[in-house]
Amino acid sequence: MKRVFADSGYWIALLNPRDALHAKATEISKELGRVRIVTSELVLTEVLNAFARRGSVLRDAVCLLVDQIQSNPNTEVVPMTSDAFRQAMKFYRSRSDQTWSLTDCTSFFTMQENGITEALSADEDFVQAGFRALLR
């Protein structure tokens, strides 16, 4: 089964119909068909943080989304272990010429480790790191 990595922008766009990428994220989701979506606990942390100050209705909605992601058998959520943190820090430190966040570095490391070349993301950083950003 094909595997793609899902960045926080993808999850946020799916949840928020007013997001500029909502239609694109929905369309790409349908076009992909059956795939295994890989994401990470750090990505989900970013998603939760994005809705932290938007009121209880959206906080409840994002919590439900994260619950659904975690329970979906076609989605793999990579845990943030101490080893993953060290690997991401190493990647972060080695690319001081970039403006990549630690979460991005964790995502790139996870994608490399799993042979994933495509990301459900519009983030230019994924392209700079050598991946295909499907929402661009």
C-alpha cells in the first residue's frame, strides 16, 4: 500500500472549511484513494496548538479529529521518542542553512526512515528537503 506523510497544514485544512487549502486537501484525499497515512505526535501537537485559542467548539472538534486519526487503521502516528528527538536535533543542527522547525526535521527524518517521498503539505520546506508536497 502506498504511504504518504501528513503535515499539520493538511489536518488543519481538512478540519477548517475556511482554510485556504481546505478544497485542495479534500480533493487530494479523494484522489489518493486507499493509502497509508503516516503522521507524527509532533505534527498532531501542532494541529492541537493551532486551535488552542479558538474557543471550546473548535478545541472539541480538533480533539475529535486527533482521536479519529489515532484510531484509524490506515493511519500510523509515529511517537515522539527520546531517540526520535535526538535524531531530529541532529538533522536540525546539520541544516543550519535552513529555517526548518524541529517538527519539520522530525517529519523529514521519519519520511526518510520509511522511504516516503510524498507529503500532504503545501510547505515549501518539504520541497527544499527533497520531497514532493502534494498540496502545492
